Amino acid sequence: MVYNATSQPGVQDLKGNFKEVALYRNENNTGPIKRMYAVTVDDTLWSEMKQYGDFMPHTKYGTTTVYFFKTGSAVPAELQPGEKPFDNTFQPLAKYEKDGMGEVSFQNLLEK
């Protein structure tokens, strides 16, 4: 049983050398929890990015958002609550979002 719990797949098994750079989590412990992450990745591995998002913590009725940035590019050191979590000078590759009902959306932002 211990082996089974410690041998589950996780972000460490994904290709792309994912690194979490910034995290925002609201302080609301009685209502919906909002989590946002800024993550760097070595390449545009879209399916791996979506899987990374699927591995991120999610709370019922909360939202989890992951912004993916190319390794070596400008990445925000912190994220802010609201519609614009970082300055427009930062250009993410993709955005993953899981909403309060568990619905997932993944956007390739290079194809805008």
C-alpha cells in the first residue's frame, strides 16, 4: 500500500522541466479558493502542460489557473488577484484553468 501511494505519477514524471516560479492563493478559507501559478517549461509540449494543470491542487467551487512561460523568458515573480494577474509585458505560452465545477479549459496563447 505504501508503494502504491508513493509510486503515483506526478509533475516530476512530465517532460518539459516544469518549474513553479510564482503562486497566488487567496486567504479565503470559508468560500471558494482561487489558486494561480506561473510556471516555466522548456518547450511547447501542450499535452504535458495540460497534464501539469491536472496535477495541480483544486478545491470544490474554487478555481485553479496555471500560466505557462517559456524557460528563459520574462516571468512574473508574483501574481495578483483580478482579471490581470500580471503586467502585459509578460507573454505566457498557454493558460490552464479548472473552474468551480471542475470544468477544464486549456488555451494555446500563441494562436491568439
